[in-house]
Amino acid sequence: MTRDGRLGVGIIGAGRVGPVLGSALAGAGHALVGITHGSDDARVEAMLPGVPLLDAIEVIRRSELVIVAVPHDQLAGLVSGLADIGAWQPGQLVLHTDPAFGTDILAPAVAKGAIPLAVHPAIAFTGTSIDRRQLATAYAAVTAPAPVLPIAQALAVELGCEPVVVAEEDRAAYAEAISTATEFSRSIVGQAVALLRQAGVPNPGAYLSALAHSTIDHALADPGFGLGGAPTATIDG
């Protein structure tokens, strides 16, 4: 880390999440030293102009902070595989973004001297500049060993999020909550759109937009949710 706290940041994972987080950290003054190739290098170049496209080993070699933003089923194998070839460096910060894991998943990197951080921004990433605006109003779950927890919290703030500490043992419950909120919402909205289309309503997605957003806002504001109770029912007529 440089004297002013700025880091050389490398990103493994060029999907929807990695480039957005890189853009946010660059906006906070960190130096992006490289990102791995993805399925759409042109999109990555547009979001991170001038940032070198490298293989994972070279990204790690150049970085003080490595962000690992890969699909859930690839994370464990990637971390352990890079440990097997001696890629991780002592004192290097390694941060993953998967909601389902705390820092235990990074144990192979820790065994090589790396410092583990888990930060999950709670938004539905699109992989576009829209996400930067969403981050500015979002929360992020942070999990890290106590001595470095302030670093994880500071990075969440620099992404634009309000950090919320989630203990290692609570990550499974956290991940289930995130999955329920996203998958169930998509499923229900999809069913409603299909029914409106069947009823002949033009542009059913736009038709539902205000209703869906206001209903969710009302539900989230209901004090019964915060106390673990059911939402308050309202009966008209």
C-alpha cells in the first residue's frame, strides 16, 4: 500500500461484477494494474480504458489488492489452483465478492501469506455504468479477520456502499436471503408479465414498473419486517 492508502488493484473476472468494481475503485483513486480476459474484452476496455488485459498469474504478480469476481462454482478451484502454483503473495490483499462465502474459501491463499477479505455489494449487477449509480445507494456485506476488518469496510465505502459486517458463520443465511430476494422477485414478476401479456396489455413490464417498485418499497418500510414479523395487511372496502 502506498503512503496515501492507494492500492495497485488487479481483477480476476471480467464478467458483470469485476469491471464495475474496478471502475469504482479507480474513481476512488486506486490504480488498476490489470484485469483478466473475458467473453467481451471490448466492453471491458470501454469501462476500463487503458487497463491491461492479462492472465490471472500476471494480474496477481502486479497487484497489492486482488479482486476475485468469478462465478460461484469456480471460486474455490481458482483460489486453490493459484495457490498450488505459488501465485499468491505474502501481505497481498485478496478480496472475493461471492455472497455465499466468508473468508474461509480463501484459506489456500492465506496459507501463502495473503490477507483475506469478503465484500459483497448487494445489487443486481448489469455489467454497465448503471451499476455505479446503484452502488452509491447500496449496502455491502463485509467479512474479514478482526485486524483487517476496517480495510474491508473502507473498501466497501470506496465502492460507494455502506458496509454491514456479516460473521463467517452467518454467510450461509445471508446468501439464502440474497438468493430469495432476487430469484423469487424475478419469478413472480415474470409470471405477472406473462399474465398481463395474455390479457392483451401492451408493454406489460412498463405497466408493472410503478406497482412493483412501490409494493417493494412499502414492504421494506413495514416495521413488521424489521421485527421478524409478517407485513401489515391493508384491506380496502
